[in-house]
Amino acid sequence: MRSAVEPLLKNILHRVTNTELRSNTYLLADPTSNGDCVVVDAGLDRERIALALSQTAWRPRAVLCTHGHFDHIGGAAWLQQTYGIAVYLPRADIKLAKMSNFLMAAFKLKSRISLPDFSLLDDDGPIVDVAGRSFTYHALPGHTPGSAGIAVDGLLFSGDSLYAHHTGLSKLPGEDHERLRQSLRHLFSWIADDVLVLPGHGVAATVHDISANNAELRTFLELARPIENYPA
């Protein structure tokens, strides 16, 4: 199912695939075409991000983080220092963000990062108004305690909570598979089929296509025990 927003994205959305762990960084331009953009999940490869900004001639006005893992926040401090912008992160992931260099060592990565001065977001539903758009954070705890999907104009930046073709389950600190299962079941109870999901790794897909074709995810959700008193 082709998303209605896909034809509109050609000149306003740019994906950078970072070298380390192949995480995605997204640049989404201001719809008024004044050159401002938002960076979602600033990964470790600042050279590729800088090249994308140079090629598009866009200027970042904020960094939005879906969660606190190092491969999604590693370039945030550099962007903040370079452009003097805010970096937004769900408050529940600040402890995880502070573990970044420990986790990078555990992954046998040679580089280390500095953390930005985060603007912390509480609870479900905070809205960040920046670069001509309103970005709504929807809590999706499970992959990390503070994981969120960031919704804007028919798009959902899903971080590592939802992928197009698999689930990406791991045993990283703070990951809770049952909580992720509940979060995703709740997400699918309200999100529109034609929303385009832009994940933290891999390719984009519509909610409809993910629901229909992601067999690993369907197995993960169908094996869930009954969820009682689940929020509507």
C-alpha cells in the first residue's frame, strides 16, 4: 500500500545511513521551503550527516531523539554545538543515554561520544513545534524505557520500536519485550494504515504493509499473553 505522503517527500526528506550499526538519521525540511530542517536520531557518522546538510543546504533547528541509544544520539552534541539547537529526548531514557560510552565499549567500538544538553520530555503526547511542523511524541516503551514514535504529517519516526521487516529484539539494558509487545499492540489499535513508518534501521514501509508482511512481528504480537486493562 503506497502512502499518500510518499510523493510529497522527494524534496523534503533525506535519510542518512550511518556507518556504525547502519542506523538511520533523517532530515525533514520545513514545508515552507525556507531551508530549515529537523534532524531525527542523530547517529554516529557526523561526516555523512554534515555532507547531507551541505548537499541539501538545510539548516537544523532541532534534534529529535526517538530513544537514548548511542547510535541514535551520537551526533547530537556535535549538532547542538555547531548550530546552537535543542536536542529533545524522552526523560525516561536519560540514564541509558549516560551509559553510551560504556555500551560502545561493549560493542567494541573505538569511538566515544559527548552528550548534549538534552531538553527532556515527560509522559505521552508532548508536542515539539519546530521548523514549520508539530511533532508529537507517542510513548512506545519496551525497546528502551523511554522509546517513542514521533508522529508528524502522515509520518512516524519509529526508532528501534518498529521495523519494516523484522522486530530487532535484543537483550540490551532496559529492554523489556513484554512491554514492547504491549506498546506495539496499542500502536496498531489506533494508527492509520497509510502512515509511513520511518524506522531507526532499514527501509520505510506503510503501517498496512508492515501489518501484512512482517511475519516476524506478527508472530511476536500473536504470541502475547492476554493484555488486561490495556489503555484504549
